[in-house]
Amino acid sequence: MFVHGLDDKVVPPDQSRRMVSALRQNGVRALLVEIEGESHGFRKATSLVRSLEAELAFYGSIFGFDPGGDLSRAKADLVDAETPAGATWR
């Protein structure tokens, strides 16, 4: 799982995209959550909550448990983890 701020100048978002693509091409399920308005290290509470919820939902999907609660945004992020290799990134 990768969570990346789209305004990151230290580590360009394309690096995470390439790593996720390589994992998927090798049959590894990988999730990339890109967060607008964040750079290297998140500052907004909403970004921190989103990344933690996505992480919990991703772990649940991998290890077979339902974390409960309203994780609707995180579950929408998980759709990206199902995207086949060679996906078009936004």
C-alpha cells in the first residue's frame, strides 16, 4: 500500500505509480491512494484520517476481516487495488 501526496516535490508521485505498477505486473495486489493538496508528509487532518482508514480497509481485505464503521471512502480506494496492471492513472 502506498499513500502519496500529489504535491510532493521530494518524492514525485510517479515513483509510487511505477512501484505499484511493477507489483501488479508481478501478481501482487497493491493499493495507491493519491491525496490532492498534500506534499511530503501530510498536514491536513482529513488526509491523515483518509490514509489511516484506507490502510485499515486494505489490511481487512488482505487478512479477511471487516473492520466495521463507515469506511466508504476507503472501500472506494480499494477498487484501485483491483485494477489490473497497466492501469491509467489520474
